Amino acid sequence: MSCNSCSTDTNGVPKGCKSNGNCGTGSCDKLTVFDWLSNMTLPNGQSFFDIVEIRFKNGRKHFYKNVKNIPVAIGDTVAVESSPGHDIGTISLIGELVKIQMRKKSIGFDSEQVKQLYRKASQRDIDIWQTSREKEQEVQRKSRLIISRLGLKMKLSDIEFQGDGNKATFYYTADERVDFRLLIKELASTFKIRIEMKQVGLRQEAARLGGIGSCGRELCCSTWLTDFRSVSTSSARYQQLSLNPQKLAGQCGKLKCCLNYELDSYLDALKKIPKTDTWLQTKKGTAVFQKMDIFKGLLWYAYKDNPMQWVTLDAEQASEIIALNKEGKKVDSLEMYASKFDVVAVEDTSFTNVVGQDSLTRFDKNKRKNKGNSKRRNNNRNRNNKTRNTNSNNKNTNKRKNNNKRKSNNNRNSSRKNA
């Protein structure tokens, strides 16, 4: 969701377009809509649609009526009606596509939700707006300390200041109902602003904060996904996925939204495959389902007596055997149906030498043995062995000399006694 020339520093500010926190081309913004009707002219007699779509912090969007017919374009910073005061936002869509977006969200053209667009934002409005945005992190840190001191079971996820700086919306998540009347009084007295508390779900919180998913891309909920449909574990079962909560859960702690993307294709393919809880009755024995390949239409069965040997059938063959079993007939064996799957075609795995080097370890360092060191080690070992042998020989000779001396002394003593 970023242009090719864009890069960010440690503070998250784009370096490429030098727009100080916002993308100059509009491609880095969340939930950006491409106006594919911008080059088309309106039919004769049809007036330009006077409602525009305006984007605020973290992809929040609302519709505003351009009563004064101010000439605006996509990307303009404007001041709009709010309660109380005014807010600052960026125009994300104008023209006929706004009608489609309003119909998609079931908002009428004369609804009370459609407020008024005041003017294009002046430099003074933008300066006040930016100073208010800079306060958000510090206010959020102090607010979390107040919440922990009051002992409220809620998590403050984000804070959004209004464009004029007179109001702040606190977004929080909570498992139970929270009485935050005392909290609002303390926050209002501490920050001297009007406080509005808004509870969001875990999916909405992840969409506002953003992040990188396990696929390596930005979260769908923070880039293009606007409607959050319920995801159940049956979606994983239909797709033959292991029910591992660590792999199936997203950053919000709920099941990943992408489990619903390919579910329709799996359901269409499963219509042609018989039920897996049905046993196949044959004269050789009863066969039980083991696994299947949904899109190839292959099923693997094994006999109860020999569960290690699997037989491959396609969906038509399995349905045919089940139909015969319902009529009270049994086939001879599954092997007579699986003859065409017994021969496995081995593909040619040879490849052409494109790079000029076939070895995959060509960049690894070769472990060369130093012959000189090995010779030195052998010589040292031989020397040590020789010294050990000489030492042992010397010890043996010394022992013999001592024994001979003792014998000679004993003989002398015995001769003297006899005399």
C-alpha cells in the first residue's frame, strides 16, 4: 500500500514525498479508493454530485454535503461540521462514486448523518490540527495510568483528537460492561477537553492500529476490508486445515478473515465428493476413509484389517461403490477400481544449466583439510609414544637394579650369620 519511491524513517514519516506524515500521492493511505470515473464527463443536463467522502485518522470515513459548491479535489484538506466545533479531514472521493459508496453503506442522501462541509482548511487550521495530533501519544500514556489506578477492566487502544483540539475520542475494548463515569470526569479535568468514549471490537481495533500479517503483507482489515463477517471453525474444517488456534488466529485474537476467501470454492468442490463418514463394504473387508484431495477429487481408503495400506479412488468410483452398498451389493475389492492410480508417472527432473553452476552449495566455503597440520599432529603423537616407552623401560631397569641390590644384601647378611 505504498508507492515505489516511498520509504519511512524510524518515526514513521515518509521520506520519499516529504509530506510530513501523509503521502503526497495518496497511495499510502488506508482504504484508498481509486476514482475510475474521473476521466468521464457527465451527460448533458446532469449536475455534479454535491456530497463528498472525507477520510480521517486510521481510515475513518464520513460523507459531507458541499452546500456552498466549493471547488474541491481528492486530497484536499477541508474543515467540516462536527459536534461541537469543526473537524479537519482529507477528501478521499468525489463525484458519482460517492453515490455507490453511500448505497453500499445504506446511507440516504438526506440523512442526518450527512453533515456540512465548511471550507478548505487554512494554514491556521492545519497548524492547530497537527499540534493536537502530536498530543495523542502523551495523552494516551497518561490515560492508561489513570485507568489502571481506577482499576477499570478495559483496554485503551487509541485516541483521536478533533481538528480544532476541543474534543478527543477514546477508543477502547472491554469484555464486560464498564462504568467509566468517574473516568470521564477525571480525564476532562486533567486534559481540559471534551471526552467521548467509543467501544470497538477486537477486529476494529486491529484495523485501526494496523500491522503485518503472517502472510508478510499488511492486514486486510486496515487496507481494503471494510465489512467484518463472522468466521467460524467450520471454514477451517471444510478446507482440511488443522484446528491450531496459533495458526488460525490473527493479530486481533479472532479467526483470520482470509479463511472465508476461498471457502466458496471448497464448498463447490465438496458437492461432488461423497460423505467421508460412509464406510465402503467389499467382499475383502470394510474400508474406512483416511484423507482426500478436494480439488483433484481423490479419496484414500484403507481396510480395517490392514490400515497401513491405502487405496486411491476418485469421487465417481467412491460414489458408485456407495450406491451399490445401498442396494445391498458388495464389490470384490477396492483394488479393482484403483488400477489406474497404481501407475505413477515419474516426471523428468533434469534441468538445464542456466547459470553455469549446478551446485546449490557453490557459495559455501570449502572445508579444506590442512595436510601440514595433520602431519605435525602425527609426528607429535609418535614422539609422545616414544617418550612413554623410554620412560617405562627406564622404570623397569630401575626396578631390576633395586631387586638385585636387595638380593645381594640378603646374601651377605645370611653369610655373616652362618660365620
